[in-house]
Amino acid sequence: MSPRKRSLHLRGVVDTSVVLAGVAGFRDTGHNASADFLRRWASDNTFIWLISEETLDEYKEVLARHRVRRELIGRIINLLREEASLVAVKRTERVSPDPGNDPLRACAKEGVADFIVT
């Protein structure tokens, strides 16, 4: 866990679509709920963000596919590695109709998440 003090002990997993929408929202001047959500987490430690190696790989792949600059992807992944809580997922079961959601669900289960942001 990060050396920063956590004000709340709620644990959550963040869907890739929220990360992508939030990154896109950083460029816009209008209201973007995903960008606001990410900013609040980064500045206020609103919850413990649970990640796994699989979720980080998915974040990187989707951001790259949507042409987010490599430098920005690197900064995002580094921030998550420093500030989020890494969960060791032993096995990802195939249970979701969308197999892309299975790593998020496995991270939530293994990390005892209180919520998943989608």
C-alpha cells in the first residue's frame, strides 16, 4: 500500500472503460465524470484501487489501441504501481459473458473489493 494516508478503507477495482474515458476527459474542458473520478482518487485517496498484473496489461493495451501517447500510458501505469494495491491473482476463471471482464472480476474477488467501477 502507498505511504500516503488512506482516509477510507473501501477497496475497489476500476474498469478499463472508466480509465479510458477519464484519460480522454483530461483533454476536454467540459464535465467528464470519469476524469473527475480519477482526479479525486489521485488527489484525495478516496479508496484503495486494486490492480493485478492482468488489469495493468489490459489498461496498457486498451490505452495504446486508442492512441494514447506511450509516455502518458507509462505515467499512468507507474502511478498505479506506486499508489494502488497490487493483488496476486492465482487464477482467472471464465465466468463473464465478456471474457475481458474476467481479470477485473478475479482482481475484485482476490482483493476482497467492496465495489467495481464500470
